[in-house]
Amino acid sequence: MKIAFNKNILLIARCSFLIALFGSACMELPNKEWKAPGNNAPVIPPIAPVIVNEGDLIEIQPQVSDPDPADILTISFRGWAPQGYSVDVSDPTRPIWRYQTGYSDAGDYSISVVANDGTESGTVRKDILISVKNVNRAPICPTIASQTVAELAELQLTFRASDPDPEDNFNLSYAFGWQGQMPAGVTNIVVDPLNDNASFSFTPDFDSRGNYVMEFSVTDASVPTYTVNCPIPLKIEDILYWEKAGDLPSWLSQAVVNSLAVDPYSSQVYAGFSSFYDPVSNPVPDQGYGVYAYSPLGNSWADISTGLSELRVLDLRSKTGTSQVYMFAATTAGIFRYDGISWHEMSSGIPSKYRRIFSLELDSQEKIWAGPGSGLAIGTGILGPLYFSNDDAQTWVYSNGITDLIRVFDLASGGTHMLASVFRKSGNAYFNAIIQSLDLGVTWEDNSFFGHLSSPSRVITFDPADSQKIYVGVDNQGLYRTVDGGTTWLLPILIGTTNSYPRAILPIADPDYPGTVLVGLTEKGIWRSRDGGATFTAQNQGLPDGAAIRSIAVDPNNLDRIYVGTEYHGVYRTKTP
């Protein structure tokens, strides 16, 4: 029969009594736990220290046994009890102490395995040392959106990384570099660490347009150290940086560059000059200056006005032939054509009273259109029609339809659609208007959207890449635009501030920005839109303050080379890489 003893009720008898009971000698052991004969204590084999890293899973499953097969073992764990630990007792004879360490558990700990066989004397205990080693984790890059900056503009950025290890969070160091190509001419790179962040600034130089990747590196202070690279996409947008296109003769210092045209074969630039005129204050130019040709390679100008009987040139248009480019000039004495050596008057069919030509246009069928003009004062002026030529200006025919035009400010075409900004008389009324033709000038009608304008429109332009996009500049109102060929018109955009006077409009086929449009204003220089005319930014770097723009042209062989004609300041061109 098995005897179980409880140390709390064990009676300690005299040695003689024990002798009499068990028939043998004994001695008293007052400080020792007494075990009943025949009971063996449980056995816990040695358990090696547990050494893990933060983030590791700890599982301890002691192999406890008992020499007495009939004994029922109870196994428990004492000591370190971190939050989240568990004991798996699905097998009570082999329980598992389990804990998933975290990254704040670095340190030394101990737990005890306690086994009991159901008797007071059958309890054993083994201590287990647990060492959780610190693990250094890498810093974390912040979330920073892609950055955009213009050339010559400063980019400022505050960069704040973090570290999952609290002890490292205020001991981070920063460095800056580029992933791949570095933009040309980057200046003023400054990294200024301040506790847990870095202030960064730099100014991209001119000609650094493109897409790049900035790269911050962040290093912590623990051992071993960790460094992470944090990429930030960067787009550097180009600006239009202007420089004088050669030196014009001094007598052109008071000239107005009414029109510019570029030869698509040679990239030679033609500029038509006149003295300043204004439809109200000075409707008749008092002198003219002719046509000058600019050679980009030589950065020089040459007077090519030979043959012009009238030097007041108000518009220029070029027509590309199979082997040459015809240049046409609208003057106050008719239309002239340039053959590469001299100019020849080509006004046959236009009555002399209508030979004051203000605007020219080449339509999609290569007909040349001419818009005459005279004085704008109410009660004066000669009423007339539009004219066109099918034979490179050798003969001209008037267009049926509207014949009460006093002045045609501008003509524009795209596809079969034509628009003309005019000052006209209808009955006893004088007014500014936009007239249109939907059949390449066979018939003309009023554009009902614009009606009678309180101020004249001086410039109309179709986007050469999409004739459904049309831009109309109206004095003191700004820029009207349509994207559906005029079915609907968007309300005008006042470019810059109030009193916006557009004088030149040029859509540019920029592959990076399909909606690029340039607008030249009087006294406000050049403005550029990247979104089809919805918003504009000034692009006047290098231009005289308050430059009044009269004309714009782009070199078809180099879309980065743009020319602008001004009042009193000659011709400027964009700097190119």
C-alpha cells in the first residue's frame, strides 16, 4: 500500500519510537524533508540556457519523468511571466511554455520548471536562464510625395525619418545623393541635420529639365549600424530663359516686331517690322522698317527688304514648297512675295483701296487668305471683304459673304474651320466681332457665342496638332478657348492679373506636356500653360521688364528654340542646351 505524506501534518516522533516501529536505528534530521520509503522524486534533466534575439519565438518543453510509473505528475512554470506568454497543456505531461518576444524585451530572465508527483516529498525544480539579445532594426523612410521644381527655383524639403528602436530615434544621421543620373548644374545642396530631421535645399540650374531620383540615406547609431536609402522622385521643369537674338541696327530700337516666321529648311528667322501703331491712338504707322532675316548660326541679322515699296510690314506667312519656302508679307501697300533675293508685289485682283493688309493665313488646302483694314474711327474706313489666292498670291479673289469689314485683326484656320477677328459695320452699328466659316471660306457667318465684343480680339490660333482646340485672345478679357471646335467655349482666363491683352498665341507640341501653350501679352511678357490654357505662369527670365510681346514663332527643327518679337526691344530667343 502506497503512503502519502503531507509535510504540514507529519508527526516527528522520538527516535526510540521510530526504532520500535521500523526495527532499525535512526537519527533525528529536524531540518530535512523526510520521504517515505519507496517513493522516488520526479526527474527533470538539465535544461541549457535559452539565448534568443528580439523577435524570436521562445518555446520551452521540459522532458520530465518519474521513476514511479504510477505517479501522476503535475508540471508548472514559475518566474518570468511576460504579457502575452502562454502555456500549452494540450499534453499535460509535456506542457510547452511559449512566448513571442518583441523588440522591447532585450534582457536576462529566468523561469522555473516545477514538477510534483502528488506527494509532499515529490517536488523538484529546475531554473532556466533566458537571455533575449537586442536586435537593431533599420530606420524607416518617411512617406514623401514626388517633388516638382522649376529650373533656377529653390526646392526646400524637410526630411524626417524614424526608427523602430526608441533608443535610436533621436540618433539618426542623414546624407544626400542621387540615384542614377544627377541633374546638370545642381547648386547649393545643403543638408542640415537637426535632432531627428534634416533640412534640405538645392537650386537646379538652367538646362536641367528632366526626371531624376533624389536619395536620402539614413543611418542609426546602434551596433551593428543600419543604413537605409530613401528615394524621392523629382521632376525638374524647364523655364523659358530668354536672350537677345543678335544685335539689330540701332534705328530699330523703336520698332515693333509685328510678325515672325521660321524657314523649316534652314531655320532662318524672318521678322516683319513697323513703327508703333495703335488702332485708337495711332492707327496709321508713321514709318516702316521692312523685313530682316536672322541666321541662328551667325547670330546676326540682314536687311532683306529689297523690293518692298512699303516697309510697314504687318504680318508674315511662309508656305513650304517642294524645294523652297515662299515668304509672304502683308504691308500697308499690298502683299509681297519673297523669292530668296528680293520681294515682288503680288496684289493682282485686290483693289488698291483694299491693299492695306493686316493679316495673312494659309489654310489646309494651301489657299492664302488676306484680311484688309483701314481706320477704326466710327464713320470712317472702307468696307470690304476677305480675299484669297489659289496660286501663291499671283491672283486674288474676294470671298463671298460678309463684305462690311473695316479691319481684319487676325485670320486663323484649322481643318475646314476658319475664324477671323474683325471690326465691322452692320447697318448703322460699328462693333468688334468674330466671324467664322465652316467650309474653308465658301460661306461666312457671325460667331454667335462672341456676338458684339466690347473690345477687339487681336489674335486667334488653332492648335496645329488638334484643330478642335482653338484659342481667342480678347483685349481686357483674356483668353477664350474651346476643345470641341467651337461647339462650347470656356470662359476667358485673365492671364496674370486684370487687364490682360493677348497679342500672340503659340501652341507647342511638347511631348512631355501636350497641353503647352504660350501667350504673349502687352506689358506683361510671355506666359506659359502646361494644361491647355487652364492655368498660366510667367516665363520672363531674361526679357526686359514689362516687355510687350507682339509675335511668337518656334523653330520646327528644334522645338526648344522659340522666338518672340517685342515692342522697342527687338527679337529674343530661348536659350537651348
